[in-house]
Amino acid sequence: MTSTITLDTRRGTVRKARPRSRDGFGRSLLTSTWLIVVVLVAWWFLSANSTNFFIPSLEQILTTLARDLANGVIIAGAVYSLTNLFVGLLIATVLGIGIGLLLGELGWLRRIVDPIIHFFRSVPQAALVPMIIGVFGMGQGPKMGTIAFACMWPILLNTIDGVLGVEPTIRKFSKVYRIPRSLHFRRVVLPAALPQIVAGVRVALPIGITVMVVSEMFASIEGLGFYILNSSATFKVPETWAGALLVGVIGYVISLLFVLAERRLLRWYHASGSQ
């Protein structure tokens, strides 16, 4: 339990508030997970006696998933896929933030490239996967590049919006005191745009997971996407469901971890009540 010190404005004194228990975290966790539990329980019982070849029971799916996790088939594919995802997302973050800061500060350059940006962001990224792999090959590098290309646009656009949202007064203050351009970027523009940048990365994350799976369905012999496609092609329906279910679980866990990291990184922002 933790306690806080509060100011009693009516009496002009400082008083110690009642200890705050950790039960609030438990209630929050229960609120965010109870529906998932209900859905899984309903799925388990409703599919228990399934005779449909394409809709196996949840028990069979989980048994298959546990078996392939134990023999290392899925773990090897998951490591391959997550490596592609994180490297591609890292490249997209570096490029999106760097180019976004530049375009946000230079209005004339932003007006020139704006049509190109909106053209590429409007193209379905999954549709470009076969072309990119066909041009650059079927190795791991092109898959990382495909993920980076798909994830870069929301990060880029959010960074530009974040830079444009910097208060004009702050910009004038920076000019009046002749703050060096590099210091202006690091200490003024980047912190002010950080909430928008983080929001862009959050939007890019599910896009990256989708493109990760799709890219491994084309000319690949590794990864979760290949596992799902190969199982489907050989009519291994429980394996197909198990792979899809694992991708969903991985996506949920990554999103949860990202939210925790975001709260820590933007602690000052949430504490200010600006969210």
C-alpha cells in the first residue's frame, strides 16, 4: 500500500491521506480481462462437440498449440517472425521520427512531398508485399524492409502533426534566446511531439504484425505466417487455428507491454492531465 501527502486548503495545513491499496490494480486487470475469459469459456463449451472439419474444438486447438510449442516448431517460427517485426519497426521508427521532424520544421519541403506521402499511405501495404519480395528476394531482409515501409507512415504523419502542434510561444522563446538548432530539436521540438510520436508507433504496431504474417506467406519457409499457410495448404486445420490464435495472443501481449512502456515514458504527460 502507498500513501500520499495532500494540502488541506481550508485549514492551510498539510495532512496525510489514507493509504491507497493495490486493489485498484486488481480491479483494473479484472475489468480488462473478464470478457476474454468469458469468450474462451463459451468457445470451449460451444465447440466441445463440433463435427465441422473446419471448426475444431478449442480443446483440440490448444492441445495442438501446446504440442508444437513443446517440440519447438512454433517457437522457432515465432522467434523468426518477432525478429522481423522488431527490426522493421525500429527502422520505421527511426526513419519516421527523423523525416517527420524535418518535414514538420521545413514547411516548404513538407508541401513538396505531401502528395507523395499521402499516395503511399493510401496504398494497402499488404498488397505491396508480393512486389517487394519479388524485386528484393525472399530473404529475411526484404521482410524487415516490408514491415518498415508499412509501419513508417503512421509514425511519420504523427510526428509531423506533433511538430506542428508545438506552441508558437515556445518557438519564439527559442529564437529570442538563440538556442542552437540541434538543442532546439532535442529539448524543445522532440519532447513536445513525443506524445504524438508514441501514438503513431502504437498505430503502426498492429500494422506491422499484419504485414509480418502476410510477408511470410510469400516465398518463405520460416515464421508464423509460413506455419499458418503450410498448415492450411495441407488441411491441418487445428494447426492453422493454433497459429492464428498464437499471433493474436502475441499481438495482445506486445500491445500490453507497449502501453506499460508508454505510461513510463510519458509519465510527465499523463501527470499533467494533458491526455
